[in-house]
Amino acid sequence: MESDLDQWRNEDTTPGQLRRIQDGQIWQTLSGPDGHPFFDNSDDRPNSSELRVGISIGFDGQVFLFSFQRSAFSGSHSTGVLSVSIANLDTHLRYRVENVLLCGLTPGPRELSGDELQKFICEFVTDLLRLYEHGLLVRTPQYPNGRLVRVALVCISCDHPALCRMAGFGDHSMNSCMCTKCELPHDMLFEEAGLTINSRPTRSTQEHLRRAQEYKTLNGKKEREQFFKKHASRWFEFSRLPYFDPVRMAIIDPMHNILLGVVKTQWCDVWIQGKTLRGRTATKKVPRELDEIHEILANFEMPRWVARLPSDVGYPAGGSLTSDEWKAMVLVYCLIVIPLIWEEWGPASDKEYQEQLKKLKPSASTQSSSRSQHGKLNKKSKTSQDQPQPRMHPQDADNFLTLAAALKIILARTIDVSELERAQDLLQAYLLKYREVSETSN
Ligand SMILES: [Zn+2]
């Protein structure tokens, strides 16, 4: 293990390529307690015998049901899992069960509030502070008389609600600002400006830390609630770490953000629940879009390392997908399947749409499209009184390919920095087109 922890020092960073966490700016610039870079890898670095460890922290809630069936009578217990992974280790070692450290379980039975969570992690952060400032002398195989080990937190990586509670930010329920990176009010999220990357000012780290301190000085519960509501900042224990930048180092992991977020929304909320991709008819069991997708999927021959999709994906019996399956869906299967489905079923959908338009009496335009009722990004159109919309929007398949092209760059094992601008442009184009496609004629 000791040599594995220092293995990163022997691997070169290729300029312009991001392959591992050590290639990133945080790792390369994080300051040590002596003012030198914490992860200095030069031959003449001071304290070269020290073992420097970078960790990332995850926190996720788990709900346990005390019965095999959900019912009003079955109790449930929610607990949060605080875990640490060691960023020094190469990715093939980092997430092995024996190398992931379980550091705490919240007691439940419900999720802790943002303030309660701080009490839970207070001692943990004190340990982190000691491990950074003073380190710990440990006898190791290479240093039988003791080696000083220092630890620094390089990122907190969770889903959005957990991240906000861990790093003192306001979450989706906070209208004043719901983003940990920029000053985005919730009611702007579905507007063009809200979906435009970099359109809002970046959140200031100094301001957030100052407000966290100020929140701590407030006494009354009501006073604190009002302060939090106004500034979307509150006290968080990690602010005691002198090197920790909550805006840059608290991140929503790509699994939650992209795979279980954007990709799942497009497939489940828009296409499945929006009836763009329909299952067989109820009475005569005539196969439709989903069944054809299954037929195509059954003929795929894939290497063993590509995740297989359930044979009835999209039907309730297909169950929910793992993030690995979502990744395979967006980067492999759907690239072929979706254009084929749109090509074959699009004309019938268009015909259906034209007939609906003909039937529509101007005074009776109260029918809202099934499509507009789904999708997290098009909240606004929920209340609109719309004209019918095509069940399969002609531009949806192309827009999906735009998303897939962006994710091919962002989710690659090695990211080419020169391609990031293109990835951002593609993602931006996808978001704005998604909004346009989802928008009804209001
Ligand atoms: Zn933002």
C-alpha cells in the first residue's frame, strides 16, 4: 500500500491531457502547511520523506425499508454514509472495497438537516485539520522508525442536495441561489439565461466563507433561517480547513450529475413517460417503438466490458439502470438505435400530429401535450395551455446525438483539454435545443 500511495510520483503528466486527478489544477496547486505545494513532486522538495495523501469525501443517503413492500405501515430508516477514497491510488485500486474507508453513518431515522450534519462531521474535520497541519507519525515498511503522514482533502463529491449540506450551500429549495458554482436563482433555471453556461456570475469563495462565519454568530433559529434564505450560505465545518475552496472543491459527481441526471431525464422523463417511445398496445399487443428498440438491442454484439441493457429496458419490468448501463446507453446503444427509431416512426408521428392540428378548433385549444408535462427542464410549460405537439419531435434525435457527442468528450477516460471548449458548446447547444423542443407554443 505504501508504494501504491507514492506511485503517482513516477507517472508523467501529459500536457493538455487529463487522465487522473493528479493532472488537475487542485492537485498541482493545493498549498501545504509550510506554504509549498502540498503535492510537490520535485526532487528538491522540502520534507521529501513525508507521505502526502489526498482524499476525496463522499456522502450519500440510504433508505432502508423494514418490509419487502412499501406501505403506509412499513417503517423506513434513512441513514447517511460518509466515505473516503484515496486519490493517490490509481483508479483500478481506488474504489476497491478494501481501499474505500467508511468514516461514519448518520443515526437516522431521517436525513440530518444541514446544521445537524455539521455536528456529525465536526470531529472528523478536526481530525482532517490535524492530519494536514501536524500529520501523524506512522511506522511503515519503508520507514520502520516512523514516517510523517499528512492528509489533505482534495474534493467533496456527492449528489447535489448532499453536497449543499456538506459545504454550506443552498439547494434546489432555495430561490435566492441554488447553485454551488454560480449565482443562479431557482426561478431562472428554466429560462434561456439559466441554461446558458457562464451567463451568471461565479459564486465568490471569500463571500461564501465570510457568510459561513457570520451564520455561526447568529443565535436564533429564525434569524439563521432568514440569513440562509437570503444568502444561500451557512456555517459548514469544512470551512475550518485553511486550504479548502468550497466553490472549486465541492463537486457533483458525474454519475449523479450526468448519467442519473441529464441522461436519465432525457430517457425516462421525456421519452418514456412522455410517450415518445411507447410500449406495445394494451389490448392487441401491437409492438411499437420500445419493442423495436429491444429487437435492435438483441442483435448487438458487444465486447464484454460494455454494459448490457436489460432486454425490456423502458418497461417497468426492465427495472432501473445502473450508472454503467446509462453510460453504455448514451455512448453506445442509443447512438445507433435512436436515429433508426426516429427514421422509422417519425413519419407516423408527424401524420398523427397533422391530424390533431386539423381537428383542433381554435377555441378548444386547451389540450396540453403529453410531452410538455414531463421533463425536469420544462417546468414552465406545465401550466401552459398548448396546441398539440408532435409526439416525436423531428429534432429530438439529432439533439440527443449532440448530447452524446459532448459526453463522449466529458466522460472519456482521458480528457483532451483542447476538446473541452467543443464539449461545452455541444452541451450548451443541447440544453437550449432541449428547451426549445420542450417549449410549447406559449
Ligand atoms: Zn451554476
